[in-house]
Amino acid sequence: MPLCHSPTSSAAVAAAASPIAARSGGLLRCSRRAPAVVRCKKIDSLRTVNGAPPCIPVSDKSLLTPVTLPIFRDPSMRNDTRLRIFSGTANPSLSQEIASYLGLELGKINIKRFADGEIYVQLQESVRGCDVFLVQPTCPPANENLMELLIMIDACRRASAKNITAVIPYFGYARADRKSQGRESIAAKLVANMITEAGANRVLVCDLHSSQAMGYFDIPVDHVYGQPVILDYLASKTICSNDLVVVSPDVGGVARARAFAKKLSDAPLAIVDKRRHGHNVAEVMNLIGDVRGKVAVMMDDMIDTAGTIAKGAELLHQEGAREVYACCTHAVFSPPAIERLSSGLFQEVIITNTIPLKEEKSFPQLTILSVANLLGETIWRVHDDCSVGHEPYSSLDID
């Protein structure tokens, strides 16, 4: 309805609203006038039908169907823009396999070295607010790859990444996890501090040399075992379960070998007792257990110079073992490992691709299995905040 105004002029209304000050004879005078009166006609209230409140009519109620959001649990629908995978130069083929399993493309990153050996890292895309996973094992050259990982973490932190996870399939310096002699360094703790201080929020590792190294980190650690990959391969071979025996190459690996034997048809366990006289030098003393006429499967976390596992294989053959298989997660293969492993002591040497293997290190008895699916599934579950202790996640043996 239009408003009804009084005949009072607009100038009078302005004067009544704010008094006009005038100076006359040195005195301050204020002129006051009656305020303007504004009247409005009252609007009728909304009408109701049978006492019901007013509503918007709908012609067809069947059109009001609930909207449900899709749940992206299918591996083929994992193209999450918040999840980014970047690879260092240590093992780009494994990183590509992990990204392919997740249905993603590897993030664009520029890594180069100056003439004096300094490492330069620059991200070629934005990671602000993203969940970033950096795949970089600290395999030989260990110092180069470790420094590259630290600089990659620093670059992501300065690029405002929400979470930074260092995916380290092979964690170097893990063997220096205690003081067995005086005046020794605990390099595993030092490296853990460096990764934490660089800006990593979480670490994902595969088969640590000893589980106590997880306590060296002040950030969450996801420890993945490569045993399921090797177990699946051994299960595909035509070996009678009654002929199998799992052998630990040293006393320190008894727990690992026992867990492996339990899952391998609950096979019996044998232990090789050795005495080490120095680094990378081992001397076998005796065998605990019976391997005569059986297929011996030697299980270890890593093979470096192959001195321990080769001398253990010699002892197994002396004790009457029919065949000897060597299994490990990390194939460091420092000289003279290739000569020892290809000398005919082993029926087959089974390793994973946590460390890239050059073509010149290949030999006929070597079998390489991929842990890309295992690491890729773990990365997705960490990103998706899934519980790894609930079936079927517990089958991955994640701590």
C-alpha cells in the first residue's frame, strides 16, 4: 500500500530532525518545529485454509526423490584430486606402478643436480591443501637418495601441502639401530630425526630391519610387510607342504621366519647359528632343526653381500636339504652378491622391487615380484583414513 504523507514540507521535516543553529547577537539559538507524522495502512494477515499454515503447492509429489551421493570405493574411481603421488629418482618404475594401481598420474616434479652435486627440487604443480605421498627408497647411493628425499619433503612443506607422507620402500641405515659396541652411532635414529625435521607428517616403510626402529620416529609410522607377495608366489608353485621347512639365516630373524612359516602351511622352522667377525663377514657354526630331504626356504628381510645366506645354503646342502630357495624383500646386492647367488646353491632367488635392480645384476635363478599393489593399497587406506586392523585389511599385515 502507498504511504500517506502529511502536508509538511520536506524542508520542515529536515529541520525538525536536526535543529538548525543560528548565531544572533553572540547567542546560539535553536528553532524547533513539530515532527512530521507518517501513517501506514495495516496489511491484512495471511489467510489460512482450514487452519493449516500457508505452503507452496507441488503438482506431483513423486518428483521429490531423495538425492544420494556416490561412494567412491571402486578402485577404478579413485581419481581424487586431493591425493598426489610424487616420485624421486631412486625407483621411478615402482612409483609409476603405484600410481597406476591408484588410477592417478605421477605429479610433475623437477629434480636435477648442479655441477657440484647439489640437488635442486621444484614442484611443477600446486599441492596446496593436498595429501602428498613421496615415493623414494634410500637405496644405494644411500646418501644421495636420502638427501633428495629430505629436499622433496621441504619443497612440499613450503608449498603448503596439507599432509606429507614419506613412502620409503627400503629404509637405509636401518641396520644401525643399536649400540652393539662402544662409541658407535645410532644412525637409524639420526635419519628418523632428519625426516621428521624436514617436515614429514607420516612415514610408510616396508620390512624394517628391526621393528624397534619405528620407535625412533616422533611421527606415525605404517610398517608394511612384503611377506604376502612372496607367500602368494610360493603358493603357486607345486611344492608339497609336508616337504617344506622355513630357515632363518640368523638368530635375529627367528621372529620373522616363524611368522612366515606359520602362514606357509604352518611349516617347521630351522635356524642357522652364525658368528659374525665383522661387518659383511659371517661364519656359520651349526644348524638347529631338521632339513634332510626337504625343500628349505630361507627368509630374510634383505640380502646385501649374500655372505650370510650363501654360507647358510652351503650348510643346508651339507645337512641333506633337497632344494634351497632364498627369499628377501630388499635386494641390495652389493658385490660379490651376484657371484654367490648364481653359483648354483639356490634353486631360485625370490626378491621384490623395493630396490631397482640393474640389468647387469640379473641371473637365471632370479625372480622379481612387485610390491606396487601392496604399497598402493596401503597409500589409499592411509589417505582414506581406513582402519587397517579390520578384515580384509588385516591380511596385509600392517602394523
